[in-house]
Amino acid sequence: MSVTIRDVAKKAKVSLGTVSRYLNGYKLRESNRIRIEEAIRELGFQENLIAKGLKTNRSMTIGVVLASLTDLFATSVITAAERILAQDNYSIVVCDFESSQSKLEQKLRFLKARSVDGLILFPGSCTSSDALREYLEDEIPVVIVNDDMPDIKTDKVVIDNSGASFRAVEWLIHQNHRDIAIINGDQNTYTGRERYKGYLEALQTYNIEPREEYITYGYFSNRGGYEAAKKLLALEHPPTAIYTANYYMTFGAIIAINEAKIRIPDDISFIGFDHFELSDVINPPLTVVEQPTDRLGELAAKLVLRRVKGDYEGFPARLSVNTRMIIKESVKRL
Amino acid sequence: MSVTIRDVAKKAKVSLGTVSRYLNGYKLRESNRIRIEEAIRELGFQENLIAKGLKTNRSMTIGVVLASLTDLFATSVITAAERILAQDNYSIVVCDFESSQSKLEQKLRFLKARSVDGLILFPGSCTSSDALREYLEDEIPVVIVNDDMPDIKTDKVVIDNSGASFRAVEWLIHQNHRDIAIINGDQNTYTGRERYKGYLEALQTYNIEPREEYITYGYFSNRGGYEAAKKLLALEHPPTAIYTANYYMTFGAIIAINEAKIRIPDDISFIGFDHFELSDVINPPLTVVEQPTDRLGELAAKLVLRRVKGDYEGFPARLSVNTRMIIKESVKRL
DNA sequence: TATAGAAATTGAACTGGTTCAATTTTGATG
DNA sequence: CATCAAAATTGAACCAGTTCAATTTCTATA
């Protein structure tokens, strides 16, 4: 079979305990260190993390569970998280649950059998989970990203969802817009509700009566955004500005606007969500709410690492990061 | 600590070998089966896949290595692959290497230490790897997705890249286009070169002299596609049709066209790449080359599973799947 | 009912690491 | 040079499963 530390020990004429100590960075006699290094090189030894994990009860893996691998927000966050985790020699095991509650349970159990040391979870439309409770019972740290599971006590990293909407709408108001429409995400989700809330709060703060026909739903999908925008543009009194509450809806809406040969910002003002590649390349470049996906991933990774290492200070933490408005040219001052 | 099969064995009054056999689906005496199932339920036993992996030398994980987690093509393929793998109780460990050769090596070694049973690799612009050679030496199956590593002998699943271009361009020619531009991907990549090749072959087949100014490069990026399209539209004799060789360039180009107030298909015909959500939502819906990402993921997963299970028939396999043209309304017959 | 062959069960040995109590080596000090 | 505490090393036991040769139980047949 493959080369084990026993082989290395024999070749270097030391005990296996010494080789183990070498591998784990303990100090040892210079002459032994040299002989072990030589033996490792000559034998082409590679340590077996599975065997290591058996005794230490650590797999050095963090489970990542998300609704869909093709979700740009989640994958952006994960990219950043993975970078941090890799620095500490952790790797990520990724599972998607296709927005299905039963698959979520299944994947969570699956990862648990695999002894993940921690979990980063994007629950999306799933608001509860029995399997997740088992993680808490066994004290496996869980960090939820930009979401809420009200009856489950875990760490969270979130963006300031309602604040993001508030500032976007406030910006429109400051540019003298009053007829401001929103294309909302799915109201069964935390982010969907929060972003809607911020919209309402901004209107309220400036004494603007919300108009029912300006409140539309795109359900976080491209097609949804497209259709909602189409509906808005067809109104007898169309809004002077549209705010979309996520990336996919933003591009659906833009396409509807282009199609209607309505120009941004001359005919209608627009604030989108997320600052991914497409937003800049559009003409005119879009004013958007930028989610700090890198920061979010970084925080989630660092938090889960801290917990994995036993530091439970401030549990359950709820780290919130602010979004940023990227002001470009898609909003006209009235 | 946690509940082990020894605890289950004791409680069910059988030996641990019997419990092991139960867990692995062997037949056993009805009375024992019942008692074991009871014990498992009562104790809340969950098997430890890490311990299992130590003896069997199988981790039940497949490594997935790709340049970027935010690449929609790769994540679509992976989604389909994961579905198949999960059916056989395999999970995927995902690493991105950020298009860096050294990170690729690092991640491959990392996964190897983690005893992945197989590897699905999207090499992108990396055309070779020492760490990968170690996989072959140790007979860990590797499947490369839609790419080529000329001096490394592995299984591959590919799409018919040059054929895809050929048919797209041929379709334009059949609609009487002669001034056909291409927005090429990065020529340092296999897919970039192949797709360009198909374009040239189609022109040649129909005796059309390729025109240098119609051959542009968008390097597979959104911005690249945008800029290439802008350049094409600014030509004294702009092409009557544009073909873009991947998704991101397609949308960059569309935005450039919209911006220039040129209409598809009246002013210019267009064939894009990939049939993701945006292509349909555009007006008019785009005629595109559809890559069967589901099929590709399925094939990659099934192939790697076959190899993992020791079936090396037909090694190295090179499974090719055909792209499909989705004919919509973005091409005008001249 | 005895018996042979098949089927099921047993449990010690094994996988490749870590751990720690016991032992050996080192080196500073009187 | 003897002594002793500190540092380094040793190797058996352990982690939670699988495996397989040996043993026990079952079943069919004479």
C-alpha cells in the first residue's frame, strides 16, 4: 500500500511518535529532524488526513450548503471563504439542496457523517431544519450567511438588508423622485422581506405614501425581474424610478427596459442590486447596491474557524456588514 | 464520545462484525436485523465515514477543481455531477485555483492528502500539472471536463467545440450572411482555439475568405465581449452577423449593441453561446449554441464512478456530446 | 434423527495516524 | 565528574470502522 509514518520511522531510525511530532511541528533533535526529512523525501511520504482525522476527531473540512451552485452571490461569498479556510488547511465540501427541504436535511446529515468540523449555510427559502439541530447538539459550529432561522441559535453573518434598501430609496428621494417602484424578491425569504421593509421605511420617513401598483415581485429570478419591470412600464402612471432587490431581477428588468426602448436615466431612473461584472458594462453603468461578498465570506470563514478552535466568545454572534451604494449614471435628478 | 458500532453491537447483543455487515447491506438473520435496527434507533447511532474510509482506503469523496466558483458553465456541470454522485453516496470537495498554476498544484496535492477517490477537473488555461501526474501514478481516476491536457493521459468529457462553431457559422451562411464576425475566447485555451477553428472551417467550406477585422478577441470575459463588439460595430464595413464564443462575451456584446442603438436582428444578426437564463429574456430571444451542461456533468460523474469502481474499460475515454443550436429570432435571413 | 453443506456470526487483527505515561538523553550546575 | 531537572524519545493503546479465518447455526436430505 502507500507509505506510512511507520515506514518513515523505520527508515529514519526513530519511533513513530517522533515522526508524528515532526509532522505536527513540534521541536525535535536536529539530527532526527534531518533524518526524518530525508526519509520522507526518499519514500515520497504523504500524510493521510483521513487517518489523522480518525483519532483527532477532526476532518479539517467545513461543509458548505447552499440552494444552488449557480447562485452568483453565494459562490462569490464561498470563494472568499475558501481562501481564508485554505490558509488554515481546511477545505470545503459543497452540497446544493436545490431549494428542497428534504434534500437540505439529507445533505446536512450526509455532511455530519463525514465529520465536517463546521458548517457554512445559505438557507434561502428553508427556515428550519431538524438535521441542523443535531449540529447544535453536537456542538458543531454553524454559520448562517445573510439569512435567518428564527428558532435555531447559530452564528450569523448578514448584510444590512433593510438598510441597503433604505439608502437606495433615500438616494432616489434625494434626487427628487417620488414615484419609486420596487421589484421585490420572494417574501418567503428573510432577505426578500428585509429589503422590502427598507423600501417602505424610506418612503415612510419621507412621508411618501406607498402605491400598491409600484410594489412588484420578481421572486429573485431573472424572468421574474423581467416581467415585473414590464408590468411597471405598462402602468398608466409608470414610476420615475425602479429599484430591484437582487442581481438576477436587476438584469431581467434591464432587458425589459431596453426592449421597451425606454432609456435610462432619461426616461426612467434605476437602482440595481449587486456589483457583479454586468452592472458596469451596461450603458449607462448602473447605480447599484453593492454587497460585500468578499467581506461576508471572510467573516463567515473566520467565525467558523474561531468556533472550531473552541473560542465561543460572544456566541451567538451576528456580524453585520454594510452595503455600499455605487453611484453611477442610472439615476436622473428630477 | 459518540456512539460507535461497538455500542450498537453490545446493545443488540451481536458482534461488531454483524453490525458492520448490516450497515453494508449484507443479509443477516431477521431477529438480528431487527435488534440492530432498534439499537441504532435508540442510541442515535450515525456511522463515521472517516473511520470507514481508513480501512477501505476510500473517502467517498470526489474532488472538483475549477478556476473559479463563479463560472456559470462549470457550476452548471458540477450541479448535475453532484446529483449523480450523491446517488452513490459520494460527495464533492470543491476547490478553485483562481487560474493560478501554483494554486492548482497546491489544491491538487491538498485533495490527494484528503484521499479523494477521484477527480473532476476543469483546467481552463492550465495545460499541465505535476501534481496531476501523481494522481495517475496512484491510479486515482481523473476526468477532465471540456478541455485538453495534451501530455496527460486521462478520461475526458468534452463538447464538440469546433463543431458548435461550425454549425453556428454555417447557419448564418445559410441565411445568406457572408460578413460574419467572431468574438473569440482566449486562444491559450483549448475551447478558445477549437471554437475559432470551427469558425474558420465553416468559412472555408463555403469559400468565404476570412476577414481579419472580423476576427476579434473577448478573452471569455464580459468586458472583453463588450469591447470586441464595440470595435466591430465601429468598422467601416461592419459585419452583418456576429458570433460570440461564450456566455460572458455574449452578454458583453449584447450590451454594446444595445448601447449603439443597433437592433437585432434588423441591423445585425447575432448568435450567442450558452443557453442560460438571460438568453431567453433578451429581446429578441437569442439564437444560441447550447452546451449540454447537465449531460456533461452526468457523463463526468458516471465516468469517474465507473473508474473508481475499477472498471477501466476503454481507458482513456473521450466522450463527446453535441451542442444544440437553439433557433430563436436574432438572425435575419438576408 | 443424523448429517453434510450452506449461511450467518464471531472477534482478533488491521487501517494510519495521535497520544501520553514511561524512559532515555541532554546539558547545566556544584 | 556526579547529579538532576528539562527536553526529547519511545511504543503500546487508541480512534471507529472493515475483513476474514474460524466457529456456530440453519436447512435440506437420506
